Amino acid sequence: MTLRIGCIADDFTGGTDVAAAFRRAGLRTALVFGTPDDATVLPADCDAAVIALKSRSTPADEAVADSLTAQRWLWAKGAAQIYFKYCSTFDSTPHGNIGPVTDALMDAAGTATTLHCPASPPNGRTVYQGHLFVHDQLLSDSPLRHHPLNPMTDSALVRLLSAQTRHKVALIDWATVRRGVEAVREAVVTHQQSGVRHIVADALTDDDLAVLGAAALELPVVAGAAGLAEGFGHAYPATGPAAPEPLPREGRAAVLAGSCSARTLEQIAQFYASGLPSLHLDVLAAASGRDVIGEALVWYDGQDAGLPVLIYASASPEELAAVQAQLGVAEAAAQVEELLGTLASHLVERGVRRLLVAGGETSGAVTTALGVRAVLVGQEADPGVPWTYAATKTGDLALMLKSGNFGAPDLFTRTLAAPAEVAR
């Protein structure tokens, strides 16, 4: 076992995103879905292993317990360092789970200080003076503030994190980061001597994240988004990524979307506008007992087998609010996950071999329903959106698990238009 980095991600698409980042850094990377156990097997000769949990929005004590189980498993596989990956929008409740999970991982590792940075410059997420920006807007002023589970109405990371931990939180500003690795290391030591446990760092570019990654190599626990993970991975001697397995050339292609993010809604609109088959699921009808799944499968069976199809429960903010008002936030989310997870199983049984899934909670429901526990990470279609490869009881499967806000507007049509195009 050559495992160097063990990563714990707080949702499934976040796990995909960070796994792609490690692969870009030249590390052979595996992705494990859900809390691992003794029967969980990694692909051979991996440099990095990412465990994707569903801990972003669960109760804090549950998120901590699952994260500690993952940490112990990664240590048993030889991981010397632990990277805790959270979303580049830092979304969480006022009391967790970023602070509680990071504290628990640090306590278990016996370390006094860690570094945080949620910046992801290719996706427009930057940190300046401790404030998180989305392109040229503060997070709290951007459309991304409307997260359906964890609305983000504050952009001040030191303040946000201070509300989630009893320990001191401080900032390494951009001027220090621009002075290089040694300047950041000196700042870390200075903060540590002052009793600071959580250090938030500014970053405006990938070069800044490379500096932070190199400066964090001596820290047993590091926390942030995929951008810092890539900088962290580049600091390790590269062995070169394993060649991706070929995408299945036979079988049908489908998209299942549960995310209500603005970008996913754009991708759905583009798919529909291109004339490809699309079906919207009625979540309220399903909750009332109507056989929405059966209806969807009848519709699917009637489509041209040569075309990719889209089945989605995604909704505009107004439509989502109406559904949540009737069902409650938790029940509405559970209905969507149940619908799309069950549909995934039926579609794969019907011969789907390329499956694109939009949304973190949706991705968790789909991989769970398919019984997929570990995948090999392949090439990216867009930044943070790689293909992954798995074996199922019905054959090989290419899975793309897309964070709601990721991917170009034409991602669905471009990646699923034809097997030959996807395989390039």
C-alpha cells in the first residue's frame, strides 16, 4: 500500500471534486462512498484515498462519529495525513459541522493547529481578508447564499468558524501568502504560540493554494475545499495518475438531477432546449402515494435508446419553497433522494452504462442504491467533475457525480452526446 493522503469529504460530490483535484496533482486516487468497514477494498496502489460521507447536514455528533470512523480506517491503510474536505461555499449550520468535525479529527490526531481555506479559483471562489467571495461578490450577496439546507448569509470565515468551535480562530492574510511558503509557515507557528487552533488563509489564485499546500505538509490535519487539496497534493512527489479505464461503449446514457442550484437549473434548461428527452418528477405527487417511479419508467421505456435522457426533481427557489412548505425541508429532501436512488437502480438494470448525477445528496442516494462502495477516478469533463468507474452486478458503469454548482451549462449534453465524444 502506497497511501499517502487520507481525505474525508462531507458529501459525495465534494468527494468526487477533491478526488479529481488529487488526480490532477499526479496522485493515483480512489473514492470510497460512505463510512468504510473491514470489507471495503481500495483499488491497488493508490496514493490518495477519499472517503465521501453524507455528513454536511447531519447532526453534529453523527458527523463527528462518522468522520472519526473514516479517519481510523484511513490510518489503518497507512495514511500519514488527513485532509478534511468541505464545500467551497463553506456551507454549514451556525453550529457545525465544519468546526466540530475538524476539532474531533485534530483531537484524535493529537495536533494543536490546522489550516483552513475554502478557495477554489477556477470555480470563482476566493478568500480575501478572511471573506469568501463568489466571483466578484461576497458569498452573502451571491446567488449561492440560497443553499436549500444551509443558507449562507455571512461571508466572514473567521466569524463563521468561531461560532462552531470553542477554540481560537485567526487569519493569515493575502500579503503573507504572497511572500511564500516560509512566510506562511512562520505565521502558522506564530498563531500556534498564541493559542490559535484554526487558521483561515486568504487565497486568490492557484499559486496561492500551492503555497498553502506546501506550507501545510507538516500538519497532521488540513481542512478546506478541493483547491487547497490540489495544492497539498502537488507538494508530494508525483508518481503519475493511473490510466483511466475506458468508458463503456455499449449501453444507454442518462442524467438524474436533484440539485436546485442555479447552475444545475441552467444545465437542465440547456438539455431541454437541445430537444433531448426530459422528464420532471412531481415530488408532491410521490409524497401523496402516486406511483411516480412507475410512470417515469414507462416514459423512459418509450424513449429512443440512442439518446441520453434526463429525469429531474430539481426546482426553482420558488418551486422548492412551495414543496418544502407542504412537506417540510427534511421530508422534501428525503422524497427526492428516494425517488432518484430507486430510479437509478431501475435504469442500470435497463442497460444504462453512463450515468450523470447532479447534486451531493442525490449522488449519495444513487451510489447507495446501486451498492457502489469504491470507484477509480478518471478524467474530468469540467473542473471538479470527473468520470469515475465502478463494477456493478449488471456490468461496468461510468458514473459522473456532479456538485450542484459545478460544470459548464452544456455539461449534460456535451458529456453524454455520444460515446465516442465522451471517451476522448
